[in-house]
Amino acid sequence: MDRLHVNETFWAQGLGILTSEDRSLLESVLSALPLAADISRSDVFLVFPGEAFEVCAAVHAQPHSMTSLYTESPAGECRPSSERRWMWTAVTRGLRRQRIVPEVFEERPEVGQQVWPVLNAHKQPIGAMAIYTNAIERERHRRRDGSFQRSLTRFLHMVAAGEIRSVEKVPPFREQDGIIFIDHLGRYHYLSGQANNVYRRLGYVDDLRGRSLTEVAAGDLRIVQQAWDEGVCVFSEERVRERILLRSAIPLFGQPDLNLLQRLSPSQRVGERYGALLLVKDVTETRRKAQELKVKAVMLKEVHHRVKNNLQMLVSIMRMQARRAHAEEARQLLYESINRVLSMSVIHESLSEGEDQVLNLGDVVKRIVAQVHAGTVGSSRDIRFIVAEADGVMLPTNKATACALVVNELLLNAVEHGFEGQAQGKVLVYLRDQMEGVYLEVADNGQGLPDDFSMDSGTHLGLDIVRTLVQDDLKGTFELIPQAKSGTRAVVNFPKGAVGGAPT
């Protein structure tokens, strides 16, 4: 789901009358809105005054760290200034406002609202950042350490001022991630519960609050110092004590929260140092599981490759036996069995080439059609095979295997019985996706069904195989329908079943 919604019309209107410097400021604010939504655990908007005394939401950033207040983004909505007077004064007069009200753009109980004006170099308002926080998150934030509350305020101030740089380096901050506030002296001042868990796994079981970054050999000092020195967000992925950590340092500048000021040397200083926010996530188990899945996938592909090779070897042996068979009936039965084995081999060949557990049935059918044509139609016969509407039908491998065998049997039946004694003909294969199910039809223009034909006679091995596969494996229906003039239509309908992940 896209978490940043921009109404291009209002955004263009907001930028239209501004100078290039003001537009650059607003674009910097826009780039940091998703991070502001994540860290504040709120819905964040960029609003502008409309043409008819309205407040218009041009941009909406939904948080990754909690459930949004909105199922559908209200980006692009406007409200009269009479309904949003408190926001109107913030947008037009540059005043910061904060309140708790029972609704925002739509009915929500006890939503905390903050408005941070976006002021240009001349202290003129050119827009505003509006923040909407639900009651649970407001109460959770109220109980957090005061230093973290003030660091969040400093962060939001910098977002509204367009002072958060290189924000594109910071990945989304999610609910299970940890956050740390580091003061201007380089000391851990606040660690969330998730952050504490990360450092305990690194072996730091004592309370880190009040300790210097230099005392903790986790690499935090280097990351935070780089963020301070360069004045930009810094992202790092590295292994620390056999754990894989993702860390993002966000430098905060301004007058420090404490009265103890410590200035950097002139060569290092990038404004007065307020502190830094450090976002941290332990992805060790996630990466381990991903690696295990990768190894299993490689092993599974190798198994399919070996099965395919074994089937090919079996086919070679059966062909040798067919050539040595003296009875024509035995030879014919062996060649029919060869085609069935080759149909199963098509599935394993697809899987050994790196395809997922969900296969494109159209590709499988096309391969089988080509295979049956090459194996059953000699140079003296002009029997054409045409595949129509076969793209985009995805099936789990167990259903694709059964369907491959069904197609193989129907094609063999058409060639063997539909064109017996005929030098030319045509076989059409239709394959259609019917949302919840699949429609398969194999139609020929051959001699059609005999007058005394019966599916229940027990003398048609191929059709018995088809009926069993369709009813038992595909859970579908199968029927043979005589064509109006000549030939036969074999029609199969079956439900798709699950098409995601492993086969059902």
C-alpha cells in the first residue's frame, strides 16, 4: 500500500505562486512527511489555503508504525475556514496550534491535532504541516520520558522547517522497530522497549540511559557522529556481535535540551547540536529465515531437475522397448505411456528452470501440444494444432500437473480416434480464465463419435484417465460433445484452488 498520497492539483496550486526558494522548502518538507508520520505514529498532512477561504489537504502521509486513522486518504479534500478556523489561522498567520477534538475530516473520537506552520526565509507562512494522533498513541506518548517528548517536538520543528536532509536513506520505521534519543553530549537518554531488547541481545543487559556512546561497542558513535558532522540522515546495515542491525541516525540541531552546552569545534559544527534520534532494528532472524528459504528453494529446483532427468531416462528405456516390441498393440501402448511421462516431465522442467510453485498453465499447454504433435503426427499427415486464449491462467503445481495429463490424453485421443485413416485435420485447444475457475476445451474436426459410443463402456483407457483426473484431482466436470457438422468437443471445467505459495 502506498503510504504517501499527493493530490497533484492542490500541490501544483500550492507551489504555483511561490518563489523557487519557497518551492524548494516545501519539497524538503514533503520528502520528510513519511518519516514524520512514522516517528510521531500519526497521520501527517501538508495543507494550503484554498481560493475560497478553505483549508485544502494537498498531501497525506500514513504511518507504517501504526494503523492509519483513514481507510481512504482525504488528500484533495477542502474544508471552509469557518470549520477549520484554528487551522486557517495557522496556515495564513503562521501560528503553531495544538488541540484535542472529537473529529478530523471524518468522525474520530478524541483525536489530537497539531499544526506546524511552514515559514519561508521571511517568516511568512506558505503552508502548514498538520498532525493527527489517535487517543491511544497520545496517551502512550504522554507516558514516555520527557526528554524523548521534547526530542520529538524538535524533530517535527525541523521537518516543518525543511531541515531534515537525505531522508530518502531512512527505511520506513515500523511498530516493531526501536527508537533511541541521544543527547547533545552523546549519551543515551531514552530507549524504547524494542530498542532495549535489541541491545540486550547484543549483551548489554544493564540500563544504558546516561551512558556515553563511547562506552558501548555497537558502532552507534560512528553513525551518530557522521550524522552530526554532515548534517544529514545516515543509514547503516552491519553485523554487530553476530547480530544484523539496521540503524538510521537523524541529527537534531538547535539549542540543547539541557543547560549544559557543549559546542563542537568550528570545523565540525553544523549548527548547535540538540541531539539525535537513532532508529534500530534487529533483522538477524528475518535474514536467517530468508537464507533458509533460499537454500530450500535451490534444493527443490535441483530435485525437480533430477526428476526431469530420471523421467527422460525412463522415456529412453520405454522407446527402446517399443522398438523391440513385436506386437503392434504393445508398441502403441508403450508410445502412449511415453507421452504421459513426457507430460509430467514438462511440469518438472518448468520447476527446474526456476519457476515458482505457481505455474502459467498456458505455457505448459503449449509445450505439451508441441510435444504431442512432434511425437504422434508423421510427415505424411497434415494435422495442425492451434492453441487459443491460453495466456494468464495461473495454477498451483498439483493442479497444473493433472491438467497437463488431461490435455495430453485429449490430444492423443483426437489424433488416434478423431483422425483415424485421415491425412489431414485440425485440433483447437481453448484455455480461458474464468476468475474462480478454468475452462479447457479440445476440439477437432475429425470423424466424430461413433453412434454406439459410451463413456461407461470401459474400453477407452485414455478417456477413463481423463475422467478420473478431472473428477478426483481437479474436482471438476468433463464431457464429450459431438460437433454439429464433424468432429468432437472435449470440455473440462474445474476450480482453480489456491494459487499462492505452496500447492494445495
